[in-house]
Amino acid sequence: MKRLIAPILAAVVALGLVGLLAYGLMSKAEDDSIEQAVARGDFPPAPSAALPVLGADATQSVAALRGKVVVLNFWASWCVPCRTEAPILERAHKRLTASGAGTVLGVTYNDSAPASLRFADQTGMSFPSVRDVGTKLAERYGTNRIPETFVIDRAGRVVDVFRGQIDQAFIDRALAKARA
Amino acid sequence: MSRALVLVLAALAVALAAAPGAALAAAPKVDLIDVEDEVMCVDCGIPLNTAEGAQPDSMRALIRDLIAQGHTKAQIKQELVAQYGEDVLALPETEGVGITAYAIPLVLGAIVVATLVLLVPRWRRRPAAGMTSAGDEITGAPASPDSARELSEADAARLDEDLARYDGR
């Protein structure tokens, strides 16, 4: 029996390490649970966190905007498609604020505040953005590539998702869904 | 008196002239390479000095700005954490699966120590049972007269025979 202790211990340690490796790989896997839920029609509650507003001494969150339609857009100054889609988001923001229906809320992703502010200035961004330092909010949305856009209805549910550069057709369709 | 005053003023002037140089010498000079190999590209998860792309380039631009502003390496790393979060430091996370990076070396260390504690006494006992001393193994000579192992007559005869055959070649 004593002779078996060492091999058994070695096997347990080896199995533990393999299990740990498997867990590590699985936890890094892409999380597409939000779009799967949206595709089924089960609009999931939008993850929320109070984050610092870019260029202001304040915080903002999706939860605080309950009752309004929110177009949540993850962006960064170093992201080329983000620059391309910025005018579409700006138009959507103007439409939403003019009707009082909602807002576009940007979330910066792995970007420094000075670079984000320069980008916002260059693209004429008038909508607010929050800084997700450490990408904790992004992780809850399954975001690991940008740009990504989530459209949230007045009840705080995600009704549409687009991972990549949006176009006008997406925004029109998603806003109609959110305002329905 | 006036000569002493001149000497004091000259010494003061020399000290003032040397002060900025001394201050510069005291503050270690930082360059991009110094910082790059100690921080991570937050978007790609690899060291910044090996990362390529728009995001790592934007990190490098920030580091260059901070260097130009005269920040020390510690201040630059602090600012990078403020801008990008703790992941920018090349350290494992202290929560979730990342904690195993700290735990596994401790567990493996404990296993190695436990194994040594168990096995070393056995290894030390084993030679004592097999032979009289290390001297026997190396020279074949007995370590002491008491421990001598004499050849049997048959073995001695065989050895003599072999040696004679060897010498006869």
C-alpha cells in the first residue's frame, strides 16, 4: 500500500494540473452568450458598472440610464473601424437626444485617456464615453475585439448586438427594435 | 577679507553650476526599451517589446510622452496602470485562475521538500547496508582491517590464473 502512495499522489497532481489548464483555456474562450440570447429573443439584462466619464469628473452607468434607449459602443483611438463608424454613432446620438428617447454611450477599450480625448475631438464625438480601465465591463459583454455595439431598450435589456463595424442599416433596425 | 569673500562666492557659483548636473545624474535616465520589456500589451496579452499593431503602438506613444515629460520608470508604470489597469504589469492576476500562478510554485516546492525529507534518510542508509564504506567502492581496498573481505582460495587461484594469462600476452 505504501508503494502506491507516491504514484497516486503524482497522478492526482498531474490530473489537477491538466484540469487547471482546461479551466484556464475555457475561461479564455469567447463568450457569445449575449448574442445567443438575443437571437433566441430572450433579451438579457445589460451588464452595468459605474465608470468614470471621459474628460469629466463624474461617473455614468447603463443602469443609471434605465428608461432610455442606450446605444453602447466599445471603441478606442487606435481602432480604425471605430473611426469609420463614428459619424453613424454621432447621427444616432443626435436623433436620440433630439427626441429625448435616449443616448449613445461610448466605452473606451484599452485606450489611454489623452488618446481617447484626442480621438473624440478629431471625430467630432458629442456623445459621452466612459473609461473601462482593465476592461472589466467589456468582459461582461463578451467583448474582446472592437468596435462592438449593443443596443439596450428602456427596460435595460440588450435587444441587438453587432460585433464589428456597424452600418446605418444596423442602427436603424436596432433602434426600431429598442423603441418598440 | 575681500579675498575670502571672492573665494566663497566662487565656491557657491561652482556648486550652483554643478547642481543641475548632479540632479540629472541622480535621476536614472529612462528610455522606451527599459519600460517596454517590463509591461504587457494589454490588447494582445504579450510583452510590449514583442507586440506589434495599433494598440501597442499607442501604448508606446504614451510611454514616449511620459519620458519626454521627465517621468521616472516607476512613475511611468504607475501611469500605465492608471490608464490600462493592473494587467499592464507583467504580473499574474490575484483572482480566478491567475492565483494558481502563485499557488503552484508553493505547492510544488512543498512536494519537493516533503519528498526530500522522506527520501534523503533512505538514500543515506542504503550504502551502509551494501558496502562498508565509500573507500571500498573506489579503491577496492578495505577501509580497516576489521572490515577486510578476503578472497576465497578458489577466487584467489582464478585471479592468479587470469593475471598470468594477461601477463603472458
